[in-house]
Amino acid sequence: MLQSISPAGAWSPAALGGGGYITGLLQHPADSRILYARCDVAGVFRSRDGGMSWESLNKGMTAAYHHQVQSFAVSRYHPEVMFRCSGEVRSQIFYGSVHKSADGGNSWYEVCGGMGFYGNGPTRMYGEVIAVDPFHPGIVAAGGYTGGLWISRDEGESWEQSSLPEDRFGCVAFHPGVKGVIYAGTISDDELNMDYADTGKYGILGLLQDRPRGKAGKLYISRDSGQTWELLAQGPSFAELGFGSRDPQRMLAACIWGGIRCSADGGVSWQSAGEGLLQGEQRYGTVVQDGHDPQRWYTAPDLRPQMAGLPPVPLYVSEDSGAKWRLLHHHKDEDFSGFPAYMDGFSGGSRASAAGWAISKIIVDRFTPGRLYLCNWYGVAVSEDGGFSWKAGEFRGLETTCMEAVAADRHQPGKFCVTMADHSPKVTEDGGRSFRNLPGLRGYSGSSAVLLSAAEPGLYLYGLIGHDRSACIAACRDGGSKAEAVLALGPGTFIQALREDIRQPGTYYAYVDGEISAGAGIYRSRDGVAAWEQTGFSPPHHVTSLPHRKRWIEAELLSVVVYQVKNACGSNQLMDASPHRAGQLMAGEATEGIWQSLDSGDTWDNIGGGLPFLQRGPASVLNTVAYSPNHPDTIYAGFISEGLWRSSDGGQSWHRLFPPAGAADGTPFNISALAVGRGEHGEDLLLAASEPMVRTGTEAALVWSRDGGSSWDKWEHEALGAVRWKGIALDGEGRQVLGVTCGNGAYRAVFNR
């Protein structure tokens, strides 16, 4: 049994700031400075200073999907009582949980598992699907993406399924002025938001692993607190509902492609209310009344970078309850302060365009007239002047980035470089307390593998991901403002790993994923990255792509979500170069083997015999390989599901190192990330991180060994929740640690040796 001995105290968020989609925003019912935000991949956050800084509220989360939050709610009567709905789909199965907090979000426990939710799905940016009755604090209603609509009558402790059919709910709301009335709106098949993913041969529903629900949205009503229901309206999809405070029969609705609609009869009939809004088809997911001026309403269409010729921040206001709308202000960059520097490079250098990208929610401060909040693709912004200017606190603590990899400088303590989806790499020289950006290249967005050169200090080598899913290796010297592409590859490729041969200065290796026919394989440069050539690496003839089971590995098992291929799967771990012998390197493939070369890649031998490839099924895949820094013939291989394995004879034989043999023989453990350093008495220091997965039944875990794996201890990190670890690294001194995750950015710690 592992002891929970922390070698370093608590993990702290690294200061990356934003980067993930904030899909919902709530204000505390009694405290104007407390806000809550939900993220499609990072869980729930709280701000105590009006949105200028944030802290995560994920303690008690354990399952892989618990941070993929589709909805949340706060009780008006008991503000310390909160609810969150989270879930995902894997292998055609929807998972979901409703969690409750009785202490303002500091801790959570599960109260209902009857519904499936899609926290990172096509409806994530729409209205809340869980709500607390404003007249009766014990009544709570929640509508799932699957599983129907459920009611609790004891403040969320127990639940019963309602009589409504299983539909794709987009919003659930109690009428704020009429007791006992609940509305539930649904989303049709034609309104699913997938313009940011290539549906290809699968179609929208196939790509989402969803099933048909119909071509029309529906609005249901209950007039007796959820005991009975009736169909009220049919046609448009209902993403969010707003209620007029002066006339209980007047409602506005954000109806996605159906625009903004209004009803004067309590939702029975609906008419277009789009005069003055953007011309052409736009998607609307939010509409809100200003409680200080009941005639004033706000809305914003969901704009994306490819939509040219539109206002940078499409915030519209109506002064006559939605009859007519106007653009509130044509914003410029100088209208925005306190935003992260990476937003200045968005869309040709427009901070305003970044602030207006994919606005998911607008809320009006219930205490202070003129104060507005909005959330979008990057974070949360605050306006004190009715929306004319906006500020953010650098998104401090709102750590929502999907990371790919982390690498440490061999010489400089506290220096790391991280890569991530949708951004170029970032460098920290103080262990993660602050970061600066490395330059990207036009036509590329995200970053994958990375190394910091030991032979040429100041050289950063990193993989970039193209808009057309091409790849290149970029080189940046001296941390400058410019990068150059030193190896450009075509569509369908991805820089999986980069390594330096420290015994042959100027020699570098690159592992390229993709179709073999498109150039996937192992590359090398012998002249300091100026020229590259493919090595003699040749996988078995039946392997036509790297990885071999490409769709399964890159979309189903490791990706952040099933409809996005190769997004935040983790990288930079399937190749290593020996620190002991010149020309010795190895490369692994998820299901087929590990190959080693002793001549800089000219020839290769399979050293993966005896390893548990596919032993428990398709989830038993290789995820990381590493050489020991202390013992020339010691090699480590980390598997999803099968744990950590070691060879002490250069790959001729293998044995499982963790979980240890014995009582834990049947216990799955994911080696999602591995760091190997110098431990005690010449032994290896091992840090292993496991991400939670529904396919393996595993939870998030961190373990460490100072003696090469003879004994292990658990590194406690319960307060972080169900973080999906993707990489971990020790700095050059072996004391500072930086771990990166899919969704929650990076975490830093100090290892007390």
C-alpha cells in the first residue's frame, strides 16, 4: 500500500493564464465580488475580487470527465450550496455526474449519475441545464445531454427521473416570477455547433458519437414544479431563456441559428426579434436582461476567426425589450487592458478580436449598474462602463490550457519550456511563476514537441501544428522574437518528439507522426538543425501510419474529446536519446514495439519483446520511453493501463516496476507522464503521473521513487481534482518540478531531496 508522503508540499498552478473555453459564468447571490466560471475541460473556478484573479474548485473530482463541466448552479437561498454537471462520451457511451457542494465549492460529492452530459460538446456554450427553484430551495431540476430530465426535492441529495422523453437539453430554467413553473429547452440535430471540427466521412452525429434526436427543437413547461410536463413550442432550438421582470408572460430566447426570438404569451408562440443585429446567419447562445433597467437587454453572436468583416466584439444592446438592437460599441485594442500578451497576436495582432471570439455568456452585475461580465474562448472580462471598455487580471489563476508537453533545461535551474494546443511554446525561468512566449510562424497555431539545447544554449527547437494539420520544426535562438522553420512537412503530420544527442554535439532527432507515405518516421540533423534527413527507421510492413491504430489512439483514447483528432494527446515522450553513448536512441510505437539504434538511426532493432502491448485490450498502449541518467543499460517503458516497466539489460528482458508485483497485479495504472532524474546513492529518481480514463477505470495519481523503483510513495494532490496529466519534468538540479495537463494548464512544485 502506498503512503501519501508529499516530497514537496502542495502543488501550485503555474502562471499561464487562460487559454481554455470559459462556457459559463455566475455571480454569487449575496456577494458582488464573488464570481464562478465553468470551463469545458478544466472544471469550476471562483473569483473573490470581481474577476481579477481565480482559483480552481475541483476538490473531490475523481473521474476522467469530472472537469468537463456542461452546467452549474448556485442556490439563491443557500449560496454555499452549488451544483455542477459534468460528462463526456467515449466509445459511444455517455457518462455523467451531478455533484453538489455544501461549502461554496471547496469540496464536492456526487449526488446523481442518471444523466449523461457533454461538457466539451457542441452545446457547452449555451444555457445552464441545472437550476435551483428561486421560491423553494429544496427543488432542483437538471436536464442531460442524454438520460432525460431529473428532479430533486431535497436540495439535490436524491433524484427522480421526470416523465419527459430523453432529449438533448440546452437550457433548464425556473420562471423567476411565477412559482412552480419550469422551462426546459432542447437542441435539434441541425443546430449542433461543429464548425471548428472536420466532420469528414462521419457526419456531425457520427463524429460526436451522438444519435439522432430530431430536426426540431422543443420547449417544455411544467406548472407544478416538475411533476407533470407539456410540450409548449416546437421548431427552433432553445439555447438560453430570459424572462421579463415587468411582464411575466414576456420572454426572450437565444435560438442558435434561429437568432433572438421573443414571446408575449409565456412561450407558446415565438417571433423573430432580430432587427438591428448582424445580417446573415449567425449563431446566438446568450441573451440577458439588465436588472437595473428592465427595458435593456444584451446579446452577442458566437463569432469565429474565419468570419471576416464583422465587429471585433459583437456585443449588442436593446433599449426596448428586444424590439430593436444596435452594436454597443466598435471596440479597438485600446479599449482592453490587463489581457495576456498572447492575445495581442491574435488574428493579425488584434486584442479586440481575441476578446470577442466565441462569447459564450454575458451577465449583468446584480448589485452595480453599468458593470458587465463576459466570458469567451480565453477567459473572463469585466466592464465598469456598460461595455465600452473591458479589463482582465491577466486571467490569473484561470488555468484552462490544454497542454501537450514540457521539457527542462539541463543546466539552468527552474527553466522549462511547455507546448500546448492553440498556442506557440512558452518559457519559464522561475519554475512556472511566470512565462514568456516563444514566437510562432504564420499558418501555424498549436505546438507539440520541444527541446532546449544543451550543446547550444539559447536554442529552442519545437514542433508547430499547422492550420491544415501540417507540421514543422521551428528553431528560435536566444529567446528572440523570430523563429524559422527548419523542417516543413505536409498535411497529416505531427512532431511527436524531439531529442538531442548530447554525446554528439549538433546532432538532433525528430519523431514524426502521420502516414508513412506522407513522411512519418524518424529524422535527424547532424549540422545543428540546418538540414534534416530521414533515418533508416522502418516499422513493420503492416504499419502504414504512426501510430498504427491512429484513430483509436488520437481521437478515442488520449485526445481531449472524441471529435478532435490529435488534440492534447500528450507528446514528446515516445523517443529518447541515450545520455551515455553517442548515436544511441530509441523510438516506441503505441501498439507495435520499441526499436533501438546504436548508429544514429541508420539501423534499428526491436527491443520490445515481453512488454504488455494490448495485454488487457486496446487501451494497453505504450505512451513513454526513457533512458536512465545513471545506468547505461537501464530503459523505462510506460504504458497506459499497464504501468511502468524496466529493462536492466538494454531491452533484452523486461519486468514491471509499478504497480509492484503482488496484490496490485490486476490494478491498471496509466503512465501518462514520466520524469527520470538522479536519485539517492546513484539510483534513479522516478516521477510518474497517471491521468484518469473511463476506458481504464483509473483516477488521477502521482507516484515517486527515490531508489529506482524499489519503493514508491504517493504524491498527494487531491485538491487539484481529476487532472489529466500529460507531461512532467525535473529541472537541471532535480528539485523543481513542472507538470502539464490536458485542460488545467501546468502545476509547479519543489522536490525536497
